[in-house]
Amino acid sequence: AQSVTQLGSHVSVSEGALVLLRCNYSSSVPPYLFWYVQYPNQGLQLLLKYTTGATLVKGINGFEAEFKKSETSFHLTKPSAHMSDAAEYFCAVSGEYKLSFGAGTTVTVRA
Amino acid sequence: NAGVTQTPKFQVLKTGQSMTLQCAQDMNHNSMYWYRQDPGMGLRLIYYSASEGTTDKGEVPNGYNVSRLNKREFSLRLESAAPSQTSVYFCASSGTKFYQGSYEQYFGPGTRLTVT
């Protein structure tokens, strides 16, 4: 079975600072990994995905994530936070028929 | 291209009432899903439909039923609502047949349900 653990339910950063959200996965097969973002009162929007190939994946809004098989990690980063990045972020791993989601990390951005 | 649409957006029910949440997608996707989202628990799969004509239980199916009406539509029914079903419900769709491994899912805007 596949599962995801997101470290830290809340992250607070200053505008312009690095955003780092941690995700570790467990999978019995080569995983497909995803990061989604959810803005208040909206559905989930795909930020980026890793399927095969290059381990550094670039997504929308300046985010990127690196797949590290040896560490079973898929951490999400953005070099410089913007106020519009305030949202909840979910890491997910793909199983045979479904995605398994982490509990989410809420990001607040301080001016 | 509307993507995934859900109705209604908000609903308040009394305990024991029934209702159906509607979902439709216009991306010609094979697979559709129903999730519930509760604070601190991420999204949990209620039911899914890998392809038209099939439905299967997810992690938390008790108290729910589903119907894959056609390729576009996938409805979720609460036969006798309970306060524990107060949640935000999301429908999603995916273009890949499940046995090939899931690709990204596209989500609707959600239905906020309160059961009193």
C-alpha cells in the first residue's frame, strides 16, 4: 500500500523567504508523486508531478520538487515566497487506482 | 471547457435526510472519484469508478452510495445523513485507466455539507 507523510501541519514564512514543505512517501512500486495546492474555499489544483525521468520537477507559480528515491522524499520548494502562496498544500502518491494524500501543510506568508 | 463541476456548492441537512451530490466532467476521462475532506485528515477516498459501468469502495464508503450514470457523470448519495458526514466533498476525474497506474486527478470546487 502507498502512503504519504507531510512533516509539519503549519509553516509560516516571510515574504521573499524560501518555502520548504516536506513530504515522505511509502510505496511498494515505483511511485508517481504529486503536489497539489488548495486556496481557501476552492478545489485542489495540481502544482507539479513526478512520473519518470528527471528527478527535479518544475511546476507552476515558481515551485519545484525533487524526487529522492534513497530518502523516499519529494520535498516542495520555492525560492522566494509571495503573499499569494498562502494556501494549503497536499502531497500525494499514486496507487493502482487512487491517490493517497498527506494530511496537508498550511502555509502563511508574513509581510 | 468547464472541467469538473459539482452541485450543489452548499447544503444543510437534518439527521436522517437524504440527498445526492452531482458531479460531471467534460474532459472525456475514464475514471472518477469521490473524496471527503476533514481538517487535519487530508482527502479520503469514498468511492471511485475506474471506468464507465464500474464502481468500487474506497477507504470510507460506509453511509454512501454512488452511481456512474454515464462517462461524464458520477453521483454520490447519502441515504440517511448523520452529523459525522459533515464535511467538504470533492469529485475528481482522471484520464488514465486504473490498471495503468493513476495519473493526475482534476478536482471540482467542492460541496460543503453540514448535517445537524
